[in-house]
Amino acid sequence: MSVWKFSVQGDTVEFGKKKRQRLTKNGCNEPYKNRYWCPKQQWFSKEPCPFINRHECENYDVMCGCQSAR
């Protein structure tokens, strides 16, 4: 039995057995069926992340003293 998986590898987005070209610059907020992929949380959000890139997201966590997922 296989588990359905969503991942961003280089310039390719893989979901299940399907693949497509990555649409976003760094893989953050990669759209999929009205949801947005967060590589940090390894899960989908209903709304796009407010940060421009993952580095900005990580800086926010450091400034807040938080090391867990948002």
C-alpha cells in the first residue's frame, strides 16, 4: 500500500504519481486545489503564507523565540 505524497523537488512538484513544473520561485505557497503548500510545516494551508520566502519565515521564528512550526 502506498501513501499519497506531495513534495517539491528542484523545479518539479510531485503529488501522488503525477508531476508538474513548480509555479513558485522557492516552493513556498505552491498552489494545489485551492490550498497552499508550506515546505516548513510539510502541509497545506487555506491561505498563502504572508512571508516572501522561507528565509523570512525562519527569521520571524528566531525573532519571536519560537522554533516550532507556525
